Amino acid sequence: MYTFLIKRILGLLPVLLGISVFVFMLIHITPGDPALLMLGEQAPPEQLEIMRREMGLEESLPVQYVTWLRRAVQLDFGRSLRSRKPVITEIAERLPNTAALAVGATVVSVMIGVPIGVISAARPNSFFDNLFTAATFTAVGMPVFWQGLMLILIFSVWLGWLPSSGMGPSIKFYIMPVVALSTVTTANITRIARSSMLDVLKEDYVRTARAKGVHERTVVYRHALRNALIPVVTIIGLQFGRLMAGAVLTETIFAWPGLGSMVVTAIRTKDFPLVQGTIMIFALIYALVNLGVDILYGALDPRLRTKYD
């Protein structure tokens, strides 16, 4: 298992290194003087010169990248141009808010999607299977921004049950953002769970268990479900990473104080250090989530661990 983990961790390093190159070049591929882009055309020459020195623009591009990477490894992404706070401080303040939405949406998606997918696979082509399949395809086709606006219109404007925006201590503030964020994820988990269970239920050991008179519920939930969970774990991990990095629309619609809305504001105000730091943190989170998925693979199927021994 240790060899398995070391191999997977080492495999993440080239990915993170490649992303760091892209993030570093983000400001340099933008036309114009980076210092001028950050401070604006009205900035006095003295401030522009100070900004260029702080960014090390006098050095060659490889030297600038090595200097930036050395700081980034220490989670030092500079200071936000808007607030003058360290970028990592800004991210740390917003990260729990985004994580709360992502975790909530993932929990809701798993609690709904996996049981529905298993039930549909256990009763293929039944009324429930057709109903759930139709609902799944409908959910996948609904844009997140449209869902958010409809939820606000119905539950905030018409019914007045839930707050339309912002974050507060009550669970009411979480309901609509979590629902909007989890709809597509629930549909994807349902489809994968159903497809995986249908494949597993055709295996020989399942037919043998049924031939021996084992109760159908035992066959489905004890014998088949564990083997069917490997693709499901994959999609759950990928979806969680997507929720963490892709909650921009949801946070913007509901004025949620998370990383998504923060990075949108940073892009509008050309706060490049904040944009660079946020993208790198998103990439790190996504990589760690995929590492967690690989660890779960090894727990669910020991045969995967032996490949690295």
C-alpha cells in the first residue's frame, strides 16, 4: 500500500508543475505591461517601477518562474492588489465557504444518486427506472444559472421561504445554493451507478448467488454493490473537484462569499496575484481529491494495490 501511495503522489507532481507554468504565464501572455495592467494607466511612473521590481520583471522569464515557483511552494503568492492582504489569507478566508457548498452538494448527490442508480439497475426497464432515467437526463440539461434564478424566483420572490442571497447562520441560506450545485452532480452519479450496477449484475458470481437462492437484496447490496462502487467513486471524486473549482456561477448568482465569486471579482479588477493563487489552490485541491480517490480504489479492490508492489 505504501508503494501504491508513493507512486500516486509522485504522479501528481508533473501535473502540478505543468499547471504552475500555465498559471505563471497567465499574466505574461496578456498583451501589455504586466505592471501597467495591474495598476492601471493612471498609475504614476514611480509606482510602476516599484511594481516591476516587486514582480522581478527585470529578470529573464525562466528566472522569474523559478522565483515565483519557490514562493508558491511556500504558499506565498504575493499580495492582493485590491485589499493589499496576502493572497493566501484572502483564499483562507473564502475557502471554508466554498468547501461548505461543495461538501453539502456532494453529500446530497451521493445520498440521492447512488440509491436511485442501484434501484434503477435492480429493476431495469420498470416504471421507476424509466422515470429516474428521464429525470436524470432532464437534470443534466438544465443550466446552473437557470436553476439558480428559478429557485430564487419561486422560493424567495413568490413564496418567501428562503433568503435570495448571501450567507448566514441559518441552514436556509444553504438550501438553494446546494440544490443548484448538486443537481447535475446527482444526475451524473445516478447514471454511473446505474450503468455500473447493470454490468456487475450480469457477472457469473451474481448469477451463482441467485441460483443458490440468496435473497435478491443480499445479492444487490452485499455482493454486487461493492464492486459497482469503483466507477461511482471515480465520478464522485471528479464531481467534488469540479464543485470546488466550478462553483463560480452558483456563488455569483446567490452572492455567496466563496472562492468562485472572489476570483470573478479579481478578474474584473485585474488582480492577477489573487487569480494566480486561487487557480493554484484549485489545482492542488483537485489533485488531492484524485489522490483520495486512488486510495479508495485500493481499499475497494486490493487487486489494484498489488499492481504497484
